[in-house]
Amino acid sequence: MQNSDQKRYDKIADDQPPFALHFGLRILQAHPDCLRAEFEVTEALSNRNGVLHGGAIMGVADNLGGTATFLNLAAGQGTTTIESKTNFLRGVAIGETLSTETTPVHRGRRTQIWTTRFFRSDGKLAAVVTQTQMILSAQDRRW
């Protein structure tokens, strides 16, 4: 991989929307084949049972799937989520650091499918999110 490619990937990873910053999401590695990130589980992200809210997992996964797709797009293209499925496997306690790994299932011309795995501090898998991203042309992005 050329240094200019990695600079482009790093710029995409660094350019996170305010929504991702709300979660304290930190991108650790950005590459077209794998996106790694982490965030702290805070009380503000908890549900009434005192563990990480499932919506937080889904929101973070949505942001990561979009970021991973952007790493694979040409200039001027964009993306939007058209499908998402979440499997919740274990609760995540407040105070834990949740790490993620987003990898491709399919990268086509019109859609990309990504799986994001969420790992607790003890290394156990907490959730798996699979989502489909639709590729948008510059004309599609006129909103």
C-alpha cells in the first residue's frame, strides 16, 4: 500500500461525524479490508438495566459500516445504510472499553455488506451487526 493511500484512509477515519464523537468513538486502524475502533461504555450510554444500551451498539455499528464503505469508494461517491441486523450476545458493563472490528462480507458496485463485531474487555464477543450499505453517486447525494 502506498503512503498516499494510507493518508487518505486516515483522513476518512479522522473525519467522523458529531454522532460518532458523541459515543467517544476512537478509530484505531483504517484500511479498506478492516476498520478497528473502540469506545468507553459510559452511564450516558446505558439502559435501565445498567448495561450498554443496544441502540448504542447499533448506532456505533452504523457509523463504522459507513466509514468502512467510504474507505472503499471513489471520489464523489457516498453511502447510506439500507439494511441492518444485530445479534446481542452478552451485556456490557458501564466502565468497560468495547473494541470493534468491521470487515467486508461483499464489496460490489452498488452495495457493500459489512460485519462489525463488538468485543468486551474480557475478549468475549458481545454483539455482531451485519449491514448493507448502498453506494450513492454524486448525483444521488443532492440532499
